[in-house]
Amino acid sequence: MAEPLLSIRGLEVTFRGTGRPVPAVRGIDLDVAADEVLGIVGESGSGKSVTSLAMTGLLPSTAVVGGSIRIGGVEVTGADPEVLRQMRGRDVGMIFQDPTTSLNPVLPIGRQVTEGQVAHGLLRPAEASGRAVELLAEVDIPDPAGRALQFPHQFSGGMRQRAVIAMAMAGRPRLIIADEPTTALDVTVQAQVLTLLRRRQAATGAAVILITHDLGVIAETAHRVVVMYAGKIVEAAPVAEIFARPRHPYTVGLLKSLPRLDQDTRRLVSIQGQPPTPGAIPSGCAFHPRCPIGAARERCRSEEPRLRAAGPEGIAACHFTDEIEGLLAPPPEAGGSASAPRAAPAEPLLVVDSLKVHFPIRRGLLRRQTGLVRAVDGVSLEVRAGETLGLVGESGCGKTTTGRAIMGLIEQRRRHRLRRL
Ligand code: SF4
């Protein structure tokens, strides 16, 4: 078997400050093959982002790192800072959650996209502007020549993330680490960015580690999934296997909390309790206080489960993997069976009738009105007691302005009609 591009063995990351040491990653082993897309999922505090920062040598000085991380055969743990600097951008590209923090606000986008290549000697300065336009075109930025001269604040959130993807892939790195790359984006822009990421991954043949709390993103993008909890891997399997037949109660809980269009579920099921803080990890199985199987079992409270084979190609860390079947049944619907008659609709609590919010455009010294922005233009809706109404749409569609108008945070014009009971 070919050597994996990324190989992690016994990785441990502990933060040391003035108080007790805080273990954030507690011994993980992981391999990623060249051109593989690996998804890492888990709640906040599970250790997935700390693992990615350890791979790139970006942890703060308070972190103590143990174990081994090899990228392309080169040891990263304990490496000289200059070796890590050479590796970032050339061998490893990074995409973070908020593109605004990845971009320098005072430099044109085009210059930033190729800056890494020039710094690594992969591109001559004279070629940089032409290459920047090519890279922006590859990530579907319209008018790339004009946009290359613009600054980050002149790009939308989705375009900024595309520019960051162009920047991360400019040097054709062998490994891309994308940490929550779509979390800050609208749903439709998220789909575009994921499609782009998949397309660029296929074109460059890079391996991708996709870190997210969103299993929907994983289902669309990854070949294989690793589930982390309390600083450890609790399950790993090919994506189809994990969605069809999860082997760990925590993975079952994550899957059940996903909204499903193909099931008649009227309420989402959340995992009870909160994930432990790194400084207060429960004894035995770290998941036992939240586990529907193990909460009452002595073995789960006292003995930490080890990762072992589970399913055709997966591994899971659970003493009672064979009992997962019972957790997979759909949850009972609120108030009884799904076919129970629903209560008669109550009187509306909120009535919005033909709401309009128009903002005047004023120009010149005398601030004369020269036009009108129709932020909301004739919206009507009703909300009844006990009802949850979802208001969705892309940025700029007027949903936030509607909410602000309902809260009385925007002066209402004469023709607006809004009734709150
Ligand atoms: Fe639940 Fe016990 Fe399995 Fe942990 S070992 S996941 S507590 S059943």
C-alpha cells in the first residue's frame, strides 16, 4: 500500500497556562491518502480545529504537542519554524471559516492571491498580476481582471471565500485544510463554494481535510468521515457507510439532529446535555453522561472504550456497538404518533400585512433624494402562538429588515400595516 500523504500517530495537544493543563487532543491516529477528501466532524470543543492547527504548526506557544505528524514524509511536530513556513502555502493550503480574517483589508485581492507563490519563488513578480487574473477566473469570479484590482470590502462574503480558495490552491499544494469553510455563508452560496472546492480538488488532485460540524456538508463532499468527541476519534468510516449504518451512539445523535426532507419529522432531535470541557472529561467513556445506552452502565462509566473494527470498513470506540440498532428508529413525533390529529390553528399572534420598507438614496450637499432602495416591498405573513415560522433567503433579500421592522427598530411609513397582539 502506498504511503499516505498525511500520517498522524498518537497526536496529543495540551494547553498549559497558569492553571491545570488542559488536554484538547488526547491521542489520535489518522491517515489521509493523496487525492482523498476526509471530513472531520464533531461539536465545538471536540478537538477538530486544534488537530488542524497542529498539522500546520499554527498552535500558540502555550500548546504542548506530542506524537507524530508527517506530511509527505516530513515530520511537522517539533519542526523548525522556517520549515513550517516553507511548507504552508506550498505543500499545505489553508481555508478558514471567515474569509475576512484571511485577507488583508488594505491590499488588492489580486496581489494577495499570488503573494504566497511569489514568496515561495514559484512565480516571478512580473508574472503575478496575469496569474492572479487566471486564478480568479478559475474560481468563477466575474470580471477577474477588474476584480483583481479591488479590495476585500468590495467583495461579497461568497466572493471573498472564492478568492481565499484561489489563494489556497494557487501553489497547487498536495494538502488543503478547510476549517468550516462554508459556515459563515448563505445556504445557496455555501452550495456554490462546496461545488467549487470539489471541482478544484478534482482538477489539482490535492487531498482535502474538511473540518465542519455540518454532516450535510460532509455528505456532499467527503470520501471518508472521522467523528471526534472530547479530543478523540470515536468513529471513522467511508461516508456512505457512516450515513447508512453509524456504529457509535454519538454519530447516531449527530445524524438524528440533521433536518431530513425525506422523513416526516416535525421536530429535530438534539443530543441531550453538553459536550465536556477539555479540563473536565468524564471517566470511562467520555460520552457516557449523554449516551442513551451507556448512561446507566457501570462499564461505560469506568472503562474507556478503544477503537476497534465496526462494520465493513469502519472503526468505532464503543463497548456496545451491537446495540446501536435500537437508536436508529425514527423518534416519536411530538404529542404522539405522526398521524395524531393536529390542534385547530390558534388566532394569529403576529400579523404583517403588505409591509414595505423603502430607504431613500440621498446625494449632494443638500442631501436631495435621488432614488429609493426597496428593501422590503409588500410582505404579508402571520404567526400563531406556539408556531415557529422560518424566514429564509440570501443576503439582501429583506429578511433581516422584515425582522427589524417587526421589532419596531425601523421607522414605519404611512402605508405599512403591522399588527402585534
Ligand atoms: Fe455509550 Fe457506553 Fe458506547 Fe460510550 S461505550 S458510547 S457510553 S454505550
